[in-house]
Amino acid sequence: MESDHVTLMPVDSDDNVRMLKEFRKILETTRGPESSVKLLVTGGGYQQLTASGTALLSRLELQNPILQCISQVAGGFADHGLYLGVVVSHLLELHWGSDCHIGKQKMSKIINILTKTFQELLCSDLVSRKVNFSTIDSFLPLVRTVLTSKPNILLGGVDIDKVCLQIVKVFLNCVDERTGSVGRVNVRVEDGGSGVISYNGIIYQISEDYNLKIVEQIGGKIRILVFTLKLEDSCDEGLTSEVSQTISILEKAIESGVNLVACQKTVAPEIKLYLMRKKVLLLDRMGTDLISMLVQISQSFPISHLHIEKSDVPKFVGNLSTVKYIQFNESDYVLLQNNDAAVGTLLLQTRSLAGTDHVKALVQQAINSLRSLAIHPILTFGGGCLEVWLTAQIGLLKRKHVRDKEFCQVAQWVQKALLSTCNADAMDSVYHHSWREERTSCCCGHVTEDQLIAVGSQLITLSEVICESMLNPPQPTTGSLKAHVLVDNHKQKLNVVLSALETFS
């Protein structure tokens, strides 16, 4: 039997450099508001229209082990995975495509110096801003940055300012005033229509007229019974009818005052008819997420099987404070509330070309970014201003190591990799923020053209920034963050930059 033939290839081969460049170009076209929507086609012919970087990384069929490694590391950063992929790919492309051969020990030493420098720089007050929790305006920049990080078509024409405001509103309403913990937010995105609204509690869309009448009749104390199994007969004729067992449980529950039944899955027509005659509101096919939130706010115990004693049924019953009928853009819903539960719902109706799943993921990303502020309430400049600022500081660092050609070479690679993640033309010489042509403010929006004129700042092209050896240290910017300024979560950005350097080394 012949043994497998193994061919050893150098990692810095021309093929690997070419594939790294192609991979980076694909990732770059999916980042930022000017990125393009992709049509992904699997081997089985399944087609998916997406603007999601996470979906792109998970669907790409990569044969090259280097690209697989980068994709795997990038997949661990839900919010900044594409960013890490672009930086690492570009660093490896520049390294392996150059004639500069740096030993492993020397490279490790250089990366350690850069890592320590970045840690110090990113903790500087020059690029970090503490969040003021006393005003809603402190949260709007982060939410707006997340929502504008994808093509505008993703929101399907819905007013982005209204979406930002409702996301912040529902998030703050879910903060428990006693413990400071943040409750759950149910994000509901529907295709068709155009609008956004938020509620305290959970909403469920209803279509049957008899359910509307029952909602209007419900008053006083609301008692709820929750099922997590399918309430239909099985195909096994040897078993006692599940429908009969369910009705037996419901009889006992209604005796104990239950006037609302919720089911995670489907419900048999016979059970629906029984509940309708008893004037009990039925919410079926609620799904896993919604039913778990309902269990949380009602403090009920979900029934997962029908083999329970009738005398034990009252032990499974929970309570709600309010059940209301609401209408939004000609759609009917029931709003379920408990005064003691910090739970909210964001309802967004859109005509997005990318589909409701991607819009929901984007909104959820914005909410998760707000959650992270509760742990690390610091923001940093977005829109590419941080990357340009760091590039300038690396230039200042290169002065201290001007005789170390290998250090200066690696530092320049890092500069180019950082700049490849932002869409800018120049940097101002005083604040070191990024600028584009015909803009009246920097790319993040914090520094205005009037401020540059007042301090006599000049614009320097980014290619000059990399080679410039006579830059002055940056001056601090003044003023608080405005609602339309682009920002990033400080902790997340620090982690992804350091992880990119570690992966490259």
C-alpha cells in the first residue's frame, strides 16, 4: 500500500499571499455603510442575501488552512470579526509579500512592544470618553454607529434616528432600578410597513377576532398557564388522547382562575374551541424565546409533559398585571405586562431587501453594545478616527526606534493594516482625526472644520502620515459626545486590536 504523498509548502508562498489579498478584499466589501449586500450560494444551491459579516464568515467555504484559522479567530468576535479578519490578513500579506525576513524571537519582541504601547494609548483620555448615564444622549452615538455600520437598505427606509431612540428607550426601561441589572429585550422585526415603537412587556400578534373580544373582556387578576409541548394527539393509538389530557388539565386550571393560556408550539383545534367557549385567551406558537420571557415575567412553571396530577395544576399557574390590546400600523397585538418585571419589546416594521433576520441581528447587536456599557462604560472614537490616531502615534513611536529597521518595518505594516480598515483621505495635524474630502467634520464627527481653522491645523494625506517623521503629539479634543458622533465600545475595540496583533505574531 502506497503512503500518502505530502508536499511541504512555505507559508509565505506567492499563492498564500495572493489568497490573503483576495480574502481581505472580500471582507472589506462587507464592512461599513458603503459595503455591498452579498448573495451567498451553497453547494446545494441554497441562496441567501446577506449584509452580515458573521453570515459571510460562516458560509465561506475556505480550503486554505491559513484563511480557515483567521476566519475561526474572527468568528469569536461577533461585533468586530470582519475588522480583525481585515487587519490580520493585511498584516500577513505585507509580511509574507516583503523581502524583509524577521526572526521569530525578534518578531515576538516587536509585537510585545506594540501591544504594550497600544494598551497605554487606548487607555488615554485623548481617545476614551466615560458615559454619562444621566442622559439619553450618551447612549445614542453607540447605537447609531452600530446601525450605520451596514448599508442603509438594511433598515428598509425606516427613520434611523427614530430606531436609535426607541432602542435606547427600551434598553433603559429594562434596567432594574433596585439591582442595576438589565432585563431582556424581545426584538420583533416584521416584513412590510415602515415604523418602530417600543413597549414595556411582551407583545404577541393576534389575528382571530374572537381573541380580540376575549382580550377586551379580560380584567382584574390575570392568571396564566404555560405549555412548552405540542398540544395535539400523537400518531400512537395506544396512548391516551393528548387532547383529552390537556382539556382535563385546563379544566382544573380554569377552576383556579386561569384566564390566559400560552403554548410554545401548536394547539389542536378541539382545545382552541374549548378555550374559546370558556372565554380564555390562547396564545399559541409563541416560540422558545417569547415563551421563556413570558415564564420569567409571570413567574409561572411551564408544563413540559401531560403526566401531572390535577391537584398539582395550580402550582404551575403564574400571574400578570396587565393584558392590553394594541394596534400598530394596522396590525393587532396583545401586550403582556408585569409591573415587577424589567422586560421590554422593540417592534420594527421594515421593507429590508436583506430580510428580517439580518435586521433583527443588527438591532440585537446594538442592544448588546449597550449592555456592555453597564460593565465598561467607556467609548472611543469610531468612523476610522481611532485607527488614524493610532497610526500617527505609531509614527511617533518609530522615532524612538529609528535605528531598528526591523521594528520600523513591522510598525509600518501595522500602520497600513489599520488604515485599510477606514475610509479616509487625510489626517489633521493637531487632533490626528481622519478626514474625507468636502466634509465639514472629521469622520467620527467630533472635530469640526471650524475647530481646525481656530487652531491652525493642516490636513496631511494618509500616505504622508505613514512616512511623516516630524508629527507633533496630538492635542485633546473638547466637548461632549453628540448624538450623531460615531463611536465604538472602548473595551471591545481594545480587545480586537490586541487580538489582531496576537494572531499575526
